[in-house]
Amino acid sequence: MNENTHRDILTGALNRTALAEWLNHAMPQAHLAGVPLTLAIVDVDHFKSVNDAFGHARGDQILCEIAMRIQRTLRTGDKLFRYGGDEFVLVLQDANLDQAQVLIERLLNVVRDEPFEGKPPLKMTLSIGAAAIEETDGTPEKLFECADARLYLSKRQGRNQLQTSDREEPDMHAVFSEQFQGVTRLLERETTLAAIRSFIESLPARKRARLRIGGEAGCGRSRMIAEAGRYAALMGYGVLSLQGRPGYAYRMYAAVLDARQAGSLWAELPHPLQGEPHFVETLARLLHERAAAGLILLIDGAELIDHSTLALLRAVIASPDIVQVGVLASSDGPLTQFLDCGIDAEISLDPLSKVGTRLWLRGILRWEAPDQFVSEFHALTQGAPGVMQRTLQSMRDMALLVRSAQGWNIHDAWAAALHAKAPRQDARVRPWLSVGEEFVGRETELNLVKQRLQSGGLLTLVAAGGMGKTRLALQAASETHDQFADGVYFVPLAAVESSDLMLPAILQAFNLRLQDGTNPRQLLLNFCSRGQMLIVLDSFDHMTHDLSLVDDLLHASPNLRLLITSREPLHLPSERALRITGLPTADAESTYLPEQAFNSAEILFVQYAHKIQADFVVASDSRIDISRICKAVDGMPLAIKLAAAWVNVFDCAEIADKLEKDPEQANALSVINYFWAQLSEHERCGASALAVFRGGFEQTAAQQVAGISPFFLSALVTKSFLVRNRSGRYDMLELLRQYALRELAAHPERAAALQQAHGDYYLALVQQAATHWHRNGEVFWFERLTAELDNLRAALAAAIDGNRQDQAMCMVADLANFWIGRGLILEGSRWTQLALQQSGAPTLPHFAAATAAMGKLLFWLGQPGQSAQAFETGLEAATRNKLPAVAALCRAWLAAAHFRGGRHTQALELGQQALDVAREAGLPGEHALCLLTLGGVFLERGEQAKAREILTLCLRMFEEQGDARRHTLALNFFGILEFRDCKLDAAVKTLENAVSVAQQNRNRLNYAWSLTNLGAVEIALGHDTAAHQKLAEAQQILHEAGSHDWEAINQVFTAQAWLANGDVSRARAALTKALACALACKSTRRQLLVIAAYAQLAATQHDGERALQLANLVLAHPDSGEEASIPARIALASAGVEGEFAYSPESARDALTGQIALLSNEIPGLLQAS
């Protein structure tokens, strides 16, 4: 082969033709002779960015220089080929893999260590994959394939390296995920890239400048920050990258500490706890040693960076020893609130166009997607690359997008299925994460917790009281919640005294509401079964005697994680326990301690000391004393905070001396004992009085119950015995509260008086709240009582245990609406039952109201028969005791119970009687309830004009009262009315309003019910995709909530949607589920609706006789309303047959029972198949 005729014109290396000829000639000879030979494929890292930034002429110059450096490094006999673009091939003769590795590593250094000349000088790196002839069958194809696979691995693992070994092939999900990396090629971002290049190039003239990268989340801000870093590195800048994450704002130096784990320049910088001056000085020195042009700070998510890191960055920017500093940051708002660099620039990223979306999909899928899918995909994702990536991955995970021989198969209802599986809560809304102080230290423990939450089901943080278990759990949850698509939930159990109340506490944290007799345990397990979620159960100590719920939760979903804090391990087989000890203290034992020797414990002390005394200064001679204090209490965070509270009374040396006198002070109880003794008698008396509160308290409550002034509360906050949160409420750490409660128990008379005062205060609060039920102030009072839930439980328990029966019944009567509105129906029924079971209860003044409260709770538990009995008992007691308001309430709710039970005639009679009585009694809520009941009755009787008149009045009343819950129900009734009157556009408008009202009031059940009815209208309009999407989302919520009643209707509508599409198989599967739900809720009305839908199915399959039989059964049944009669009449019309099956009301009842039994036999098999 004449090598001179096979040279690459640009680089002088041999060309691709020469490579093919050489390999075909030389490899067989080498293989036969057993001569070692290694082939390496070389790729120039990020070469495209050089062309984009500096032009192709500069790129050609770089390629020539790289080829020259390689040639100088090679031995005689080694060959260099240009394969194409920025790729070269090396053939190293007489070199096995180990020998070749030595030479190639030298080659990497030659290219990496010396900048490439030009303006500006550029730093380049190589990625290389190498393979030896003895690893293959000796053919050129296998050798090249092996080296190419290793090159790919080298680039995936971070580039700038040689890869000489293989690894197991990843699964398809991993490959699919990795395809996202770089394939998008920054579509439609040319202008943005040019602006970034211009900003970096102008930095020498500006010295200090910042560039904000804005745009909607998911539009590629992180990708653009990474591109900016590559350009900056090419131009010779030192680059420090920081990532803002939710939760970082609450941890000291969180962003810096996590960046240090990623290596690069960060790894060479000192720990920030060693002080800002030391950090900045080291950074300046490193930049100087590397001859860096300056420093570029890359911040992705600036609004989520912690305050300590921002302070450190300000010191870096202000340093005169760093010549140039540029800040490139993505954020939702202006950067002035974070870092002041003087000159500003700003760019904003737009979503991709539909054309860009098509190109993006082409690059990811290696396939030309159909036009309809591209349009729907772009509409769903709004062209945001981040959203597109997550959506496509979800489609793969859910088998909505499946690879085929021709490319990809896409499920017809992919959008609806995705919508139903959407995350259930906004990842950023975490009110319990708004802790007051920065989290200090615990880097090792925090990282360990985060790692274990990725892989294990149950992790228990075990430590004595005061060690900071709760704070560590909160921090770990806040920093990992973006890994849990379905949310992170915090359940405080310190104030939950009985394991019976643990389940309601968890349901409350999940905002799950009981309905229709749902088993609450099953409701929770259903909700958790689908999800990627984290549940934090805090202060689990007194729940350890019954671990069955924890065990059930762990089996509910493989993606569920439980993080529990407890003083002892749970000893479950799946548990992994992590023992938490004190914070680490400074290592020095001498009489002098430099500032940079401080560890987490000393930093925490100083942090709290500054809260107590704003001008607190860490003098050089006090550093060793601060360390002595922390060592004396073994780094216990609570003890450190208590000690810091005394810096305005004693100096640090005195505090250390007092603590070191007794080595047992490290025990939590001993430490509290010591600091309790430092309080005055008046302070101890006040602090113990506050122990009567549970779950925190407001300033007014402290004044009225315990006679504590705001000044005294502030003093206890200063001494760290109380914590004041951002809402203004005060709380006492549970360990301190238990200690104070023991002190209070030593004075039984005073304790009894305080308990009485506590009960009276919260009774008055509940009575005040009750005046706002079904009015505009209801939501405010729901929130107010939710904050006081633990105090309400304590007050109820004390009233029942203390034989204050009428006070307990008064409280449950007024709390019923709160329990219903907050989904605490099971807990409410438990308290109400306890109050009514007391001896002599029927003779007490509030017995009738409490019985009515039980009726309401049973009504919403899906037990209309028992609910009606309770209202009848309450009505009798109210009449006997001449309580007209309570009697009117019972009549109104009794009518509603009859309507819900399908007894329309009784509901109509009672509702009309109760309407005038409720109006005269001044009960607007019950008056409107009567109207809602009557409107529903007329609607089911087919009396449209009367229904419209009543419901119009009803809607106006609910709007005036601000009763959002029942307003949503009335809007649904009115939407159904419009639908049945064939006013489809009006029905859509009304039901969309219902959806909006339910969303605004965070009522998931009403939201799902509104979506269900809206889905039915979409079917009639022929909007199949919209119908399936709404019904699927609603069905998921209803199923998780255990709302069998409404889920039965949803499944019937879903079946009708599939029938409209001609998909009989899916329609039958939906009806099977509908029948199972109708049986579960024991509702004749729902069973009739399902039978009517089966008649429609029979008509579609041209089984006229079956359609006739089922439809006539429905029409003849005495409990049938328009809900079931309309689809039955449609089935008759579709079948084109006239009635041969004549039923009397009684025979219709028997026939329904028979048909339900017949169809029920098919349920298990059909459900399994579906």
C-alpha cells in the first residue's frame, strides 16, 4: 500500500480507505502469527462546541494540532488514521492491551495538559476505547466493534479517559434513558448559545458580571448551564458548578457540600466549615496555579441555593485575588436577590416548536413518529424538553410505547393513561419543611439516609431524645422528595397517644377522605399501592406494640419508602436501623483552637448563640470553651441549644465548667434537669403549665389557659424551651414537654385546673368555628382547627375521662362538619360514639345535637340506613327537649339520607317539610341542603323544570354562603340537568366550573366526581380522547379513596366511551368493575345503573332479547330513577325491539337480585382478565 496516496488532506493522517486496506491485510497475519496488536478509536471531546463557538477554521486548526501531537507520541510502526470528522483510529503493533494502555495514557496527557494556541487558548481532551486482537476472533470487524463499544462507554462515564474493558449490557430502560443524553443537539437554541458565548468573551472587560438563564421549567435551563460550562472550560476558565435543590435552603452549605462529592475543582477546596477566608484564599491559589483566565460560577436553580453557600459565593466574588468572576445561573426570578455582580445580562428559553418536537422525537426514537402523535405529544408537553423526556420515559415504563420491528407501537389512549398516573401533588409544596434554622453537619448520616431511601423499604433512625432524629428525617425528606413522583408525607405522632389514632393521623396527612363505608386501612393501602412515595412517621416510640400497619404499608408497593424516627428499633425483618449519635466536635485537645478546627457541634452552638445574643463574638480564647461545652454533652443537639441559650448570662468558660462537673450530663434527662434548675421558680411554673398543650399553641391560648404573657413566651424561646414557627405558633420539643408534664403532675390540683381551662378554651374555639359552617369563613376555620387538632383531641379525651359528658357532646356536635370537611370521618365517629356512650347521656342538653352529628358522620361513611336511624333518634330527643333548630337539622339530613338510600318518595315528603322549618329556624346550611336534596329528587324523577328551579336557588345560596363543598355537588346536579336537557355546551361550562371549585378547595373526591360527569358529556360530544383522559384520572382518585358509589358511575361511563369506539372487550371489562363497585357500596341505584349499561352492551352486540329483558327490569324497578332509566331507554331504542318482558315492581326486585347473582359469578375471572 502506497501510504502517500492515502493521506487525509487536512491532518496528514492516513485516511479511512487506508485503514480498511491495512486491517484486511495485516490483521490475519498478526492473528496467525500470534503477534499482539491493539486498535484504539479516539474521539475529540465536545469538538462540535469548538466549531459552533469559534468557527470551522479554528476547528480544523485544532484537529491538525491533535494529529501532530499524536504522531509525536507514537512509536515507529504504529499507525494513525483519520476515521472521519473528529474521530481517529490508532493501530499499535506488537503491543498487548497493557502495553498499549501506557502509551495511550501518555497520549491523553499530551493533549489535555497543554492548551491549544489561538484566541482564546483552548483546552481539549480525548475519549478513547481500545481492544486487543487476542480478545476477538481476529477479524477486523470484531476488533473494531469491541473498541467502538468501549469508546461509547468512555464517553458515557464522563469522557477524558481510556476504556479497555467491557461491562454487562444494560437493560432496555437504561439504554432508553441514556439516549436522552445529548441526542437533542440543542434544537432551536442557536441564539441562546451565541448570547452565552458573547457573555463569556466579554468577561475580561467586565471583570464581574452575571447572566440569568430564564424560561419555563423543563425548557432546558440545566442543559444550557452545562453547555456554558463547556464553553468556559474551552476558554481556559476555572469552573465551579452548583446545583440548587428543594431542601437545600434549610441546610448549611448544602449546595457546596454536595458539589464537593462530584469531584473536579471542588474536591481540592477546603471544607466550608473551616471558614470563608481559608476557602477563598485556597480557591484563588488553585486558579493561579492552573493559569486560569478567571472563575465561572455555574448555578442551576439559584433560588434553591442555601444561604450559607450564597454568603460564601459573595466572598468569592468580592475577592480581589480572583481577577475575573462570571456568574451564569438559571432561576425563576432576578439574580440580584442572590448575588451582586454589577453588570447583568439575561436570556430566556422558549419551548420547542412543533417542528422542533418532531426532530427531538426523531433523535430519541430513531424513528419518524406519526403526525397525530407528534401533535398530541407537543400539546401535552408544551414543547418543554424536560417534560418531553419525562413523558417519554413514563410511556416506556407504562408500556404505552413499545419497540417493534417497524419502530415503535403507541397505545391508543396513551395521553389518558399518563394523565391518570400523573404525580398527585406539587413537589415544591411542603409546608412542614419550612423549618426555622439551617441544618448543621450530619453529612455522613444524611448521605447514608438518602442512599438507603433509594433502595430499601423501611429505614428507622434510632436515637435517644434530643439527638435530632426528626430534624435529620425532615432534611433527608426535603432533599429526596423529587425522587418520589407521588409525594413525600410527614406524619407527626408525638401527640397521638393511642395506636387507634395512628391510622386517622396518616389519612389526614394524605388528605384522604372516607366515603361509602370504605375500610380506612384499605383506603390507605389503595392510595399507596400505585405510588413512588416516602412516608415519614415521626416519634413512633409509643406505637411499637402494633406494627401490623407498618408491615401492610411495606407490602403495598415496592416503590414505597418508610422513614421512621424512634428511640428503639422496630425489629421488623425488612427494617434497616441507623443509630444517630451526637454531632462531631473539634479534634484539638490543646488550650488553643484555631477557627477552622470547629466542627458541626461548635458551629451549631455559635448559630444558636447568635440567636440569643446578636452581637455574640467567638473570641480566640473562647473557642476552646465552646468545644468543651459541646464535648461535655457528647454533641447532643438539644443540649447544645440549651447551653447556647445562657450566653447572655454566663460566659462560655462558666457554662463549660458547670457541665464538666458531672460527666452524666450527656444523658438527655440530666441535661434538661440541669438547665431546668437554672430557670427561676416563676419560669418553671410557666413552662410546666404550657405542657398541657399538644401539638403547639397560639399566644392567645397561652394567655387564657395558663396566664402566660407574650414577654414570658419570648423568654422561653430565648432559652430554647420553646420554638416559634413561621406561622407564629409556639411549640415545645416533645422531650421537654414530657419533662414539664411530669413536673406539673407533682401538683394535681393545679394540673386539673389547667386541664379544665384548656378544655373550656377549645370548646369556645369550636363553638366560634361552628358559627361559620356552610358560610364564607368555613375554609379559614377548617385550617384553624386543623392546626389545633392535637389540642382538640386532648380536650375531648379529658372531657370524656373527666366525666364532663355534656362538654364532650357539645364539642362533637360542633366538630362534625369539620371532621367531614377534613376527611376525618372515622375519627369523628369514634369520638362521637365515646361521648354518646357515657352514662346518662340521653338526659343531657346536647344529646340530640351529638346524635345528629353521628347521623352526619354515618351518612358520609356510606351507611344511609343507620344514618336515618340516628337522625330519627336525634329528632325525637330534640322534639322532647324543645330544640327546634336541632329538630330542623335532623329533618333536613333525614331527607338527604332517604335520597341517598334511593327512597325518593320519603325524601321528597321530608325535604318539603324540613325546608320551611330550616328557614324559620335560621339554619342556612340545612335550608340549602333541603334544596339540594329536593333538586336531586326532582332530577331523578325526570321533573326537569322543578329541578332547574330548585337547583338555581340552591346554587345561589351556596355561593352566598361560601359553602364550596356542597356548591360543587349542586354544580354537578345542574350540569347533569343541562346534559339531560341536551344543552351540552352549557353542561360543559357548568361542570368545568365544578372542577375548578373542587380544585380550589383541594377536595379530591368532588374533583373526581366533577371530572366523571364532565367525561360523560365529552362522550356525547364525540371527544373520545378528552373523555378517556378525564374518566381515567377520576377513576384513579375514586379507586384510591374507596368511593365505590361514584367509581361505579365512572366505570359505567368508561364502558359507554369504549362502546362508542366499538371496543366491546374493554367495555365489558369496565362494566365488570362497575358491578363490583355497585356491590361493594350496597346501592340498589348503582346496581340498576350497571344493569342498564349491560342492556346497552347487549344492544350493541345485537342481542335484542337480552337488551329488552335488562332494560325493562330497570324501568319497572321501584327504586329506579332517571340515572338508570335513561340508558335503559337508549338500549331499547338501539336494540329496535318492543317489550315482551313485563315486570311488576316486586318481580323487578326479584329479577334484579337474580341478574346481579348471575353477573357476579363472572366477576373474579373477568376482573383478573381485565
